[in-house]
Amino acid sequence: MNLRPRWSRASEKGARQRPLGPGFDALFRGSLITNTGDGIRLAALPLLAASLTSSPLLISTVTAAQYLPWATFAPLGGVIVDRRDRRQTILVTQTWRGLVMLALATLVWMDLVAIWQLCVVAFVVTVGEIMVDPSVVALVPTVVDDEDLDRANARIASAEIVTNDFAGGPIGAAAFGLAPWLPFLIDGASYLGSVHPFRRLPTTPSRPPGPAHGSAGPSTRRREAVEGFTWLRSQPVLGPFTAAQVVYYLGVSAGMSLLVVLVTIELRAPGFTFGAVLAAGALGAFAGSLAGRRIAGAIGIRAALSGAVAVQGATLVVAAITDSALLLVVVWFLNGLPAGAQRPIARSMQQRLTPNHLLGRVNVTSRIFTRGVIIFGALAAGALATATSVRWALAVGGVIEVLAAALIWRAIARSDAPARP
């Protein structure tokens, strides 16, 4: 099996001059709109939680609820993504996600919101994410040629970072400062607004529910869900790589759930500073996403992915000991660089090694474990922060990420791919 990035200086120059086609344009524009709303919500939701309680554990519960669907609904979601028309799945899901966020905006406006309601909304919106994001991943190889796959994934990854994190973070924090309900109104409008470009996506034929074209009963759905898990477990690269990613996301969950506490409570900075920290991380991730495939081409996929995770762990430890909000902005920028670099590399690797008819289920299965562990990680980080301190919990998360880097190095060594492409 060959994991080498399929690009060269000559082919890259020619690829830049070749359009990726109307199908990719529709996918890209729809993702651009919806990810902007996602970034606004991801900044505003923890700020809203922190305004309702000062308990690190309760604030972490909202993060845990956001990832709970990956441990409950995701197996069924992967089957739906692979079985149904992916275009229609995206359109229906984006519509009801928009309505849910408009309902939350109304509750906040009426001053009727509570922590448990934030948990419910976080859970429901992630159910939609399970339907939409794997559909987007699975559609990319169907709308671009294989030689354009790295470029297409880099464009989508960089757009996700710019809108979801770089633009969304400051906008969400600023909108929350103006009116707590405003960022959720914008998020709902973004979901509904993304329907227009997504409608231009090509349809994908619905696949029969089983090998025998039988009924789509519960046993069939379970069998198809297990098929994705079985294939991933037996794949000599993606299987151990996913296991290493689980450890990585266990460490990441500390930063995800406690960063808002570090900024607003430990450093006593205003909510807009939290948005600035998120924006700095996003800026670094954007730069990293553009350089990711070149880094992989220079030092190899194995070194690029494991090195990126090691740097993230080191910067999280530094963030845990800083007493300056300005320094934290710089550190989070450095944390974002490797986070962005690894995203398109890992995504292209998964797409190339997975048959397309399994890609939705394999993508969801890997996220069941990598996102599902965030539930435990967020709650554990909140409990550790309550028992010791927020800084100790963040430092432990960084050490776990460094351990994950070693596991990723070992996992990719199992392949017969060359160390350098």
C-alpha cells in the first residue's frame, strides 16, 4: 500500500491551473457558510455556559454532551451516509439544524436557558454533524480526480479553519458581548443559508440496504455498521492509527473543555480575549493546513503526523503555565500550526486507503472512537481541574498528547510505505 502524497512541483503547478469543477465548488461554498456558523457557536456556547456557572465540571459537561452522539448515534449515522443520497442527507440535516439553533437563540433572548438545555442542543447539533461531515468527506473523491485529492482536501481544511475557528471565534465572542442570543441566531441562519449551494451538489444513488437487497431492518443496519468497524480494525495502517488518535484526542479534550476557564476565570480576561485566543489558534492552523502536504513531502507522512502531535502536546503544557493572556495568544497560534498541518494529510490517507462505498462508515467509525473519547476526557479534565487546578489538568492533557505522538509514529511504521514520498 502506498501512502505517499501524489504531487510534485510540476504536477502541483498544473493542478493549480485546473478548476476542481462545479461539484467541488458547491461542496466548498456550502462548507464555507456552515463552518462559519459552527465557529461562532463553538466560541459562544462555552461563553454562555461560563456565564451560567463557574464550575469547571459543569462547563465540561457541555463539551461532553457535544461529543456524546459519537458514542451513541454515530454507527447508525455512518450507515445512513453510505446508504442514502448524500446530497439529500446534507440538505435535510442542515435545515433542521438551523431550526434547532434558532430555537436556542429564542430561549437565550427570553432568558430561559439553563445548562441542561445547552447540553441538549449540543447533543442534537452533533447528531447533525455526524450526518453532514462524513457526507462531505465521502463526496470529495466523487467530485474531483484522484490527482486533485490533496489539493481539494487542503482547500476544504483551510476553509474549515478560517471560517470555523479564525473568523468564527472572534465573531462569536463579539456577538455574544453585544447580545447573548445573537451568535446562535447567526449560526442558525448559516445552516439554512448553506442549503442553497449544497443544492448544486450531484446526487449519489441510494445503495440497497444489504448484500441480498433485503429490507433495511435493524439487523441489516447493525451488520453494515459492523462492516465499517471490522474493515477499519483489520486495515494495517488506519486501524492502529485510529487507536493512536484516540489517545491524542484524550489529551486534546483538556484544552477543548478548559480553555475558556483558563482565559475567563484563571487569567480574568474578558470574553473577547477568548475569541482572540481561538482566532490565533485558527490562524496557525490555517498556515499549517497550507503547508501540510509540503511538510509530508519533505519529511514523510509518518514524521509529519507524529511530529505535529508532539508539538501540540508541548504547547499545551506551555499554555498551562502561562500567566499572560498575550502570551497565551502566541502559544495557541503555535498550537494551531501542527493541528492544521496534520488535518489534510490524515484525511487524504483515509480516503486513499478506504473503498468509497465504505468511506462514510469508516470515517464515522474512526470518529466514534476519536470523538467519543472526548466525552470521558472532558469530564475527567473537569473533575481533575476541580480536584487540583485548571493548569494541572491542561498540563496532563499535553503529556498525553506527547504519548500519542509516539503511538502514531509506531502505527504508521506498520505500513510498507516509504519514509519519504
